[in-house]
Amino acid sequence: MIHFEALQARYGDCFLLRWSNDKIAVIDGGPSGVYPILRKRLNALARGNKLAINLMMVSHIDDDHINGLLALMRDLRDQKTSRQPLSYDVKRFWFNSFEDLIGAKGKRSSDASLSALASDAAAMNDWANHLKEAHAVLASVGQGRQLRDLIALFGLDGNQPIDDFAQGSNKSVEIDGLTISVVGPIDDQLEALRKEWKKAPISKKAQLAAYLDTSTTNLSSIVCLVEFEQRRILLTGDARGDYILDGLRRYGHLSEGKLALDLLKVPHHGSDRDSAPDFFKALPAKHYVISADGTYDNPDKDTLKWLIEARGSETYTVHLTNRLPWMDTFFRQMSAGRNFSVNYRGDRDEDFIDIEL
């Protein structure tokens, strides 16, 4: 038996996997304000004891995924510094920093570029349309660097046991009973980004940084197929749907173009920029999870429409961390001749949805 928990992460992602009674994985930590919810849940599971966390993972550096786990690691650092008992025993941490992503691991070669970019008003003005996105990336780069240093403090750097940079591979790893196959990001897509970053002048890095922020949906998110006792879960971060399918196909996980799942974490909070009808046709699941609160119009109605139309009259459940005003009418209109159900976290006034697989 395995449980998938989707916490109230506002417009971000924060998930727990629980298996074999006492094994736990934490996947992303949500944006600012979510860590107290995560901490409350972890402390409830700990029952007054030090909680072992078998795997902790940040899918990519965006604030709405990294913030809560950065706060957690800061708490552990402060406890270590003051020689207090640690609340959590984190066994492994998977994370690709910005330096990893652009091929500058262990250097700081991106620092000069990013510092120059941040202080170059003319360059930023040249790319005014990308200013908001570039600013978000610059902030996330800093968070990623802090997290990289914190996990190194605890000897958790290196993405063990997958050996350094986490990207798609033919190999699977076993972690305390879980079989995990990393199917994204894909190496040739990463290499194209690295080449573009290296050759871009400072004046154009704002545009590229903004592109990176949106292309975490198609390049940098760690995408994992998790298997346990014949159950399959696909963790997608903010990856783009066609790139996810490319990785699954490349590493031999699709059979006749499809992979049946017990649970699919819908990419990028249900954004219609990252999915398409073919994506849902190729990945039929018993459960779909969308973490979003309406910010940036996520989830998009088109994404939900594509999902529902792709599944026809089949039986499945859509789980949503937040109930938005338009949803009841939308699902009622889409329900004719179909056999899906909808589960809202808010219906029980809880901090999370617990899906037992």
C-alpha cells in the first residue's frame, strides 16, 4: 500500500509519498507560507520522535516548489548549529541547482553573469516584456544556491544514489522498496540550453533567464516514474507534456505508445501550456492530482477538458487542492455520458488530500 498526499500548497506543489508504514518521501515544498503546513504534517507523522525522511526532492528551482524545503533545511541547520536534536533525519536529497542546469557545477561561473544582469538596468529595460519572469528566475537562482549549500552541510549533495546531476536515464534505482526511474530532463535538451546560455551576451541573458523560467516546464524539472507493489506514480514537476512522453518513450516505459498509471501528477499546476489531448491519451491514470489555487489561471479549463475528453467513459478521479468558483459548473457540464469523480481538499477542511493506492 502506498499513500500520496497533496498538501495545500497554494499555487505551488508540495507532496508526500508514504509507503511500507514508516517510509516517507517529500516532493517539493511549495511557495512562501506553505512550510508551516508541511511542518505540521511531518510533525504529526513523527509523533514526538525524530522523523526519518527517506527521500526529499526539489523538482526544479522555482519558488513555488523550492521555498518550503529551503525553510525546512534552514531549520535543520539552526538546530545543528545550536546543538539541538534534529527534527528530521533526511536520508537523501535530489536537487539540480542552476549551476548544475547550465553546466557550471562547483564553479560560480554564473554568478558574474547574473550579478551583471541584475545590476544592468539597460539590459533589463531592453527586455521589459520579460522583466517579471527574469526577476523570478534571479530570485530562484539565489534560493537554489542557498539550498545547495545547506544540503552539502548535511552531506546530502550529489543526488545519491543516482550520481550527481539528476536527468533521464535507462537505469532505475531502488530506495527502500521504491523503484524510481528518472525520465527527465533529457540530456540533449539540456545541452542545447547550456550552449545557448554560454554564448549569450549579458544584455541577452534576461531574455534567456526568462525563457528558462518558463522552460523549467520543458527542460529542468526532474520527472520520476515511481513504482511500488505494482503501483505506478508519475511525478512531473512543471515539465512539458511532450517532453515527458519523449523521456518515457526513450527509456522504454511506453507500450504501444501508452503507460497505464495509478496516479499522474498533472504537470505545471494544470497549465494548458504544458499538456495536450495526446498527453492524457498516452497516460491513462486512476487518479489525477492538480495543485493550484487559481493563480496564473491554473488550472486551465482547457487542460481539464482535454483530460476528460481523452478518457471518454472510463472511471477515474480528479483531485484538486483548491475548489474554485467555476469548477462545479464546469464539471457538471462535462459529466454527461462520463464516469469521473472530483475530489476537493477543501470539502473536508483539511491541510491535505490523502490518496490511498
